[in-house]
Amino acid sequence: MEKRDTIAALATGKGNAALAIIRISGKKSFEIIQKLVKPEKRFINALPKETGIYKFTNFKTQKVIDEVMAIKYLSPKSYTGEDMVEIICHGGEIVINEIISTLIEEKISVAERGEFTKRAYLNGKMELLKAESIDKIITSNSKKQHEIALNAFQGNTFKKIIEWKQYIKKIIMELEARIEFPEENDIINISGHWMENIRTINESIKKEILNREKIKYLENGLSIPIVGITNAGKSTLFNMLLGFERAIVHHEEGTTRDTISEEILIAGEKIKIFDTAGLHETENNVEKIGIKKSFELMENSQIIIWVTPRNKEMTEFEKSILKNKGKTKIIGIISKKDLSGNKEKQELLSRLEIENIIVSLLDHLEKDAIVSFLKEIIEKEINQNKTENSMIFSKRQEEIFYRMKEKTEDIVGKGSFLGEEIVSKLLRDLLDEIAELVGETTTDDILNSIFDNFCIGK
């Protein structure tokens, strides 16, 4: 950290915006910034966390770059635990680049990914689990993922793990007391329920792993393919949900030969929707590949939107989707409401308990009704699969939890046949895993793997 004494980075998103925040941290923060802002004395005399308006200048040329607000944060009462300055400037890319270039000229280093939060952890401002949760709060793709990360940020995950740690330490103390003082009556009479405590911890660990597995599919947002026969209106629906013409729409059948995807928000969840190739018999090899991709998407999705035209008979392809739906949730969109057709499809869907709506996809006034229909079903599906929050929200944590599971199962399975010394050693190994989990013991490689995933400026 001595070589990279003071760092700076843009803390807000790139691109033109009304405002931007540039963050500076390190022991030379105040010394350098007071050279670059006018009036200099106002900045020097400003109280911590007091906002002041200044002209930000290039020290060598004395050129004014922007009128900014600057806030001082005095160590250790700052995000990183170091002296910090936050500059709030206009959000144009030229302004931002000019300010950062000026900071670099003053020997301030450009921050690496996650370096501000890494410094906060190294300076004792937060434990590792909280530091990890910050990245997940920023990058969450679903409400559940955000909820879990926020739970960890608020310290609830850390508290639970520390409870386990205290349980284990107490058991080790009991076992080692038996080893050191085998003849003492009060030691002999110490509670023999330590095995039950380890079994309880093991059950808790398994429950967390199970919860993690159940919510994994939400981590990258739900993937929902729009499927159906050719010329059913899949691409029209796809474009309608996006709000712009992304897919080619034409009256000729087989226009879509490959899958295309975009992300939208429905029911507050990030949804990746796919426009897929129409399902039909064909000798065309390119179309066959597209149809194969459609089926692969259906097999790997929890929810599919099935578009079927009101004016056409049910095809064998459509019947095969309904027969083999298994646990996949099917949402029925019966298109071409303006055309005459029989009630066979709607009756069949009702018998199969598949929720459906009859619409005209060419009528943009029906978009709100379609979105409301989809929102209600998707919310219901997510709520039905709701689980308790998992304590696990990263691959690193998941690996440690699996090792903890193996160790607790080993102790529970063999503890009755092993001596106190061996059991005590196994419990200490378990404590080592907890220490790694919460960051009491770690390595540079582990820290780099965590913070390298962060955005720059955090």
C-alpha cells in the first residue's frame, strides 16, 4: 500500500450524466486536493463531512476544469478508514477525464477493482463477509439475490457464524478439560451433549447449502424462452415486451431461425427473454439447428411462454410441449384474437391448469394487459419457490460451506469412536474453515480473487 499511497477513481457509472462522484483515498488526499481547488483556504478549514463548492483547477496550468463540490472524510471515520475526499462534478466524460488526469499528474494512482473496499477491510472498517456483500448488492440480478446480500451487509450472516464458532470453542474447552483433568469429578460431570451441538451445526450447514441450491437459478435472472409454431406471433410479442423492434417480423413462416435474447424487468425481477425458432417439420439444416436450440432452451428453463395462434389447429409439436412439460411452468398466450377460431386450445389449457390469455399482438393497447398477466404469474411462481435466505452468496463461501459440511459429518459419524484429542483436532480444523470464511485468516490470492470482481471505484 506504500507504493500506491493515494488512489482515485470514478465511483459512479461511465457515460454522460448530470453528476459524477470521484473518490480519492490515502494519506496525501487532503494535501493534493487543497492544491487543486479554489479557494484553497476554504477546503483547508472545512470540517469533516462538510460540503463546499470550489473551482477545480489544473495546478500546473491553473486552468479551471469544473465547478465542483468537495467533501473531506477524516481518518478513521471514512469508508476506507483513511483520509478521503469525494469530488462531485458535472457528469460529462470530458470533465471526468480531465479531473482524473489532473489527479494522476499529482502522482495519485488509479484505483484497482475493489481497492477502496479492500482497504476498508484491511483497515478494520468491516469484516470480509460484509465487504463481499457490497459487490453483490451492486450486481444483484434478482430481488432474492439483493435480499441475501443486504442481510450479509447488515451483519446477520456474520452473527450466525460467530454463534457456531462460540459453540465449537466451548466444546473444545470441555474436551480439553477432560484431557487435562480426567480425575476431576466436576469435569467428568460436564455435559456430554457436545455431539448433539455439532449435529445441530451440521444440519444448519446442510440447510444453508440446500437454500443456496434452490435460489441459484435466480442469480443471473430468470430465463424465459418464447416458443411456439411458426408465424404464431413470437417475434411480435418479443418486440412488444422490449418496446422496440429487435426481432424481424414478417408474414412468411420461418423468419426466425436462431435464438435472440434481451433483458427486461417484470415484477421487479430481471428477466432474460428469448425469441426462438418456430417449431415445425423441415428439411432445412439451418432451421433444424434453430429448432434444436428452441428445445434445449425449454429443457433448461423454469418458465416458458407458449404462443399459439387462435386460428390454427393444435400441431403435434405443440402437443409434445404440453405432454412433456414436467415441472416447467407454461404460460399460454393465444394470439390472433381478431381471427375466428375454435375453443379447443383454451379448453385444453384450462384442463391442464395452464394459465392463458387471448390477445391480439398487433394491438399495442393490449401490451399493459399482457405485461400484467405475465407479471402476476411470474410473481406467483417466484413466491411458490421462495426459500429462506441462504447465508451463502459467493462461490468462495459455497466451497467453504461444503468443506464444513464434510468436517461436521466426519465428527458426528466417527466422534463416538475417537479419543478426545482427535475430536478436539477435528474441531480446530472446523474453526480454521470458519476463520477463512469470515476473513480472520486469509491470503493475498483469496483477497485478490474477491476484490478483483468488484467495479472500479468501490
